[in-house]
Amino acid sequence: MADKTVEDFFEIVSRRYEKGSIIITSNRSINEWDKVFIDKTLTTAVVDRLMHHCSVIEIKGESYRFKKKD
């Protein structure tokens, strides 16, 4: 992701932090986010805010889109 995109994402999360709910879906584990986002400092800040007071639901298995593709 470009630096500006990461900054924008951080801005959204920061403004919403402790004011309301955020639902995020990802096909990457949180441990992999530092490989997606270029700026490790911003990545850490975003993850800290998202993980504070959160519930993580991990779904494993084959994608329903791929099952219906055949």
C-alpha cells in the first residue's frame, strides 16, 4: 500500500477509536500486516487501536466463492 493510503487508514481508525465500533475483514492475519503496510510505526499504531477492546473471530476453511465457482 502507498504511504498515503496507510496514513488515511490510520486517520480513519484514530478518529473512530473509542467512539464507535469498527468491523474489519481481512484475508491476512494481523501478524502479516507489517508486510502489507509499508510504515511499521503506523502499522503498530493501527493494530494497537484495533486490538484494544476487540474481539477477533478467525474463520478457517475453503472460501464459499471458490466452492460455488465450479
